[in-house]
Amino acid sequence: MGLAPSHCCSQESFVEESSSAVDKQLVNAVQQVEGEPLRTTAESASQATHVSSHLHPRAFDDLGSSGPALTAPVDGAPDLPAAEGVIGHDPARDLSAENVLSEASQDKALDAKLAPAPEASLVVDPELEMPAGTTQAAAAKEEKAQKAKAKAKPKAKPKPEPKPKPQATEAQVKDLAGMLDAALAKGFKHLLPNKLVWAPGTEQLGDLPGHVSLFQLSDTAADPFLNGGTFGITHYAPSSYGAAIGPPSSCQFMRFCQLLGGKLAAKDDDCVVFGTPKGDANTQKNAAVLIGGYLILQHSWTVTSLVQLLADEAKSTFPCPWYKDCPETNNMTVKDCWSGFNMAVTQGWISKSDVMSETSCKAYMTLAETYDANWLAPGHVIVSADPMSTVMDPNPKTVQALGNTPKGWVGLKSEAVVGDFNFLCWSKNANIGLVVRANFSFEPGLKEIGGSYDQKAFMSKGISQLDAAVDDIKGGVPDARSISNVLERCVSCTQERRCAVLVHCKAGFGRSVVYAACWIIQKFDVPGSSLLGWIRMCRPGSITTPNQEQFLQKLTGRKDVEKFLPSTKSG
């Protein structure tokens, strides 16, 4: 499910340790190149104290002449809220030393006033704690004093026990559907009988008998993986990717399944109502993607069943990323995302064990943050930004070196500091056998940092390399000859040995993803529309123009892609 190989997780601690050694003047050092959006991170924004004179052009590619130039300014870290949680003085329970001593003095004075006058012949009997020979009147007086003393001290009031939740009777459980019908707004649907309800527009529940709880994406705002279901693109500020609002990433989906599964398994919850804010269409779309994927993976629902029950949600569309306002370009639907989940389950790219493991979320984030890469078909096809764009990024979380090349060491940090923690070693460990470069070496955004890598860099590590540059114009769709060359090379390399293919362009969202999609369709014989939904969740921000969307949606399977191959054409 777009997960990083296991070795990536072992390097996570190295990234965190090395971050403190990076010059703070390099953090958040990004600039706008020819009107293109800057690559920024929340981490660098919060750490930077001033802008360094060393600027890194992390410009977005694949907009070409089709999309507007967008920018992603970072104004600095937000003001931190004042510290909370300071314990104050409780006037109802004064335990000051002065007050405690005062109470003790009063007790002693009372004892002295009531005690009998001492006599020289008195002997204390330890068994009775009363002087022997004391008169009966004195004893009665002492007993009376002790009772008065005990009565004077107020007794602590016992804390009231919390009221238990009302237990649902058997009749109430059976009629839970009817009670929900009366309590919830119109449009809710029963997904799992008496267990899970889809209730868009529901923000709170009325008084319902039994244990019925409300679950919303906003409840998870503090979760580092789900992040309240908010759409985001790793390394980029929200202002840079235009009107895009979803779908959620595969990491967010995994975390959603973990949290929802936990609530459904809780003893205190007879039924979970999954709601969304009233009038928030964007949140409802993302929530529909998540709940549909959960039912497909965990309860073996079909896409057809989902569409029949959630017909309106299935037709909802997502704007093409990187566009500010192009409603007519909304080609991808919620149904495409559900079809993508179904396809991934069928192909074995995602499993219940992957989804329900928090380790999978961490592996996804490590791969995206460190190498700016995401698996589309795990173990087979991976997409990334140009490696030089990543290693020259001053963000301390990204890998800081390409590694040893025939022309020497390449990177922001020296070999003595980085060692094997570099892009070339990672590629070798990830079993990558072919690297396809879809961008030009000195196109805007790369020439400012000295261009892309030397062609022999990967070849020196036993990894094949193919240049298949595409002009970033007319929607960034490669021509038939270029697609044919890439497919032929992918076939030959993977037939020689079982290996993965890495495809990249400058930013790794447009031209490279089209190539990667064509190879996946040819290899696995899957429909382009389902793959579109899946890719957008594996690598948010992918497929950057309406032309690229429409190109993929027209590919119904392997037979359509094989038309690009020379052997098929001649036959």
C-alpha cells in the first residue's frame, strides 16, 4: 500500500538525530522559480529564525501552459499558545502550613482546659490511657470532651460515584435502527446492522438509549497520521496546490481503519455513528472515500454494493490538484477511489494486516518525507521527485546526499557524515533495477541547483537508467513513441531479474506518474480509472492536469496500452 521497505524505518532515527546538526539558516530556504509554487515544510517553517542567503528552488513541475503559476509563501511559525495546566490555589481546601498549625494549637488548648489537675501520686495506666485513681466525675468529663472534639471536626463528604451509562435492553438493541431513524437527520444509512451508521451532516447525537457513540474526522485532528482527515501534499504548503481537497492519502486511510476498528471493538459502543459537519461537502467526500474503503477491505463489500447504497456520494468529484478554480476539470470521482481500493485488494497491494498496523503508517511517512517517494504497486513500481531535487533540499528530514558517483561524492553533507544513508544506497536496498527520468536535466527548478544527476550515477550501482524526457506542455502527456520506449525497457529489465522500477520527473507528480501508470496497466491489466483513484491516494497531488486524467481514464486495460508497443502495431 505504498509502504516503504523495512530498511527505511531503521533509518528514521538517523534522520531525527541528524536534523539538529543542520545549519538553521538552511531550514525553509526555498524560493519561487518563474512563478512556480515553492516546496515548503511545516517543520522548516517552525524552526527557521531567518531566511538564509542559500536558496533552494523547489519548484513544482507539470503545470506547463495548462495551469496557473501558484506560490506557497511561508510567513513563519504561528504564535504558540500560552502554557496551560498551572495548578492554582483552591480556597475550598486550604492546606497551608500556617492553617494546619493553628488547628493543632486549638486542639491542644481544648485538651488542656478539660484535663484534670495533675497530682503527685498519679500513675498513668498504659492499657486505659487514663491516670489511675482519677475520680469517676473526671472520667465522665474526659469522655464528654473527647466526644465534643470528635463532633467539632467535619466529616469529609464522599465523592459521588459516576452515573453508569444506561444499559440497553434486548428490545432496545433490536429496535436500535428505529430509534436512529427518529434521532438522525435524513440521508443516514445503516452500513453494519446495529453496529455502524453513515450519517453525513450529523454533528451531535440526541439522547439515545444504549451505547451509541458519534465518530467524526474532526475528533482525530491531533493524530499525526490521520490529521483530522485534512488533505495535504508532503513537502508543499496548502496554498500551493490550488483547489485540491482530496482524496485522503493511503496513510490516512490506514489510520482511519485502525481508529474505527478500535471503536467498533470497544465494549462501551453498541453502535458507532460516523458523521460529518453539516454543509461541509469536502469533508463528506473524503469521509465517503474512507468509509467505503473500510467496508471493501474489512467486510468484503463490492463497489457495486457501495454505489447502490451511497449513490450520491459515489458521483461526487474531486478537483484536479494544483488548479485554483477549474470546476469543469473534475474528472475523478469517489467511486474511482472505491474501485482503486478494490483493485489494490485484488492485486495484493494492500491487506488487513498492513492497514491495521501503525508501523505501516510510519513506513509510509518515512519514505515520503525522507526520499519524496511513494510506492504505487509495492515491490514493483515507485514514483519520486528528481533525486537531486530531494538531496539538495535544505529540509533536514530529506536524505542529504545522492552518494558516490563516477564523478565523486554528491550531496549537501559529506560521505563521512552520511555514509550509506544516501539515495543510491537506498535505491539498491529497495531492489530498484531501472530508473526512468521523465524530466530534462536542466529545466527550470533544476538548473539553479546544478542540474539533475549524471546518467552513470545509478549505472555504477548496477541499476539501469533510461532518459525519457517529456516537454511539460499540453498537459504533460507523453507521446506514443516515448511510452513505447519506456514499456519496452520496463519489460526487458523486469524479465531479466525480479526488480522494481522507479520513475521520476522534477517533482514526481505528472509526467512520471503517467509513465508509471502505463507500466502498471500493462503489467497487471487493470483499468485506468481505478488506477487514477488509487494513485491519487498513494501519492497525493499526482496526475496534475485534466489531460492526464482523461488519458488514464480512456485506458481500460492491458489491450489499450499494448497498442503503444511496436510488436502489437505491426501485428
